[in-house]
Amino acid sequence: MTSRAALLTLFLLVPGLAFAQSNTSPLDGVWRITEIAATGANASTNSKPQASLIIFARGHYSWLNINGTTPRKQRAAVATPGKLTEAEKIAAHDEWQPFTANSGSFEVKGSTLTRRRLVAKNEFAMGSAPPLVEQFKLEGDTLWITSDPPNAQGAQTRYKLTRVR
């Protein structure tokens, strides 16, 4: 009876383990942005980016980051919730504008990373925007992701990420 139970367990667990492993990617893990470099006419390097959290796991990803070199400014509480003044609307926009948030599925083929946004702060990103196609390079706990191809102005953005865990 014991050998039958062990054999049954093997038949049930082994296919499940093989399936779970087949969905993993070398990018799977938790990352933070440690540098952002832009090329082109407005070339710049931000070696002290604000907070970020990027997660890749079994074909899905979540990308959250605050753009810029200084922390966002917290807006004052609204005087009448649900009835914002024009000034309060502008303050809310200014607080949320530098925040990037999108999640969806991803696929890796060679050194190409394709991200398909399913949920995003920006409606365009989840509506009519094409998938993000990027090049990546992974060395240990450092991941470089570069936009591909350059945008209409001939510029590219390169993110340097460091594995958190």
C-alpha cells in the first residue's frame, strides 16, 4: 500500500513540478532601478533614481517607479472631498504625474523582452499602445533593459536594475 501511495504521489507531483519550472525566466525576481540613462538630444543619466519596484514572475510583471531625481511632493488635503477646486486638481496631477505604474505579461526570446501592459496608470498604455519591445542584458544580479527601437527623436532609455531578492 505504501509503495502505491508513493507511486501515485510521483505521478501527481512530477508533471506539476515540470510545468512550474517551464514558466520561469532568468528575469524572475524582484528588482529596483539603480540608474536611468537617456540618449539623443536630451541625453542624461540619473544615478540616484527615486523609489521603484519591478517584479518579474512566471510570465507576468509589475513595474512601479517614481520618475525624476527628487521625491514627489505630497499635496495638501482637499477642503471638500469629492469636489476638488482647480488648484486641488492641479496639485493632484502634479503629485501623480511622475509615477509610472503598469502590469501585464512578458515574454523573453533570446535577449529581447516583450512586455504587454494589461493594467496601467496611463490609459494609452493599456489601450492602443503596442507592446513594449526591449533589449536586455543580465549579469548576475544586474539587469539592463534598453528600449528598442529608438523613439521618433532617435533617443533610447536604458534602465539598470539590481536584484532585490
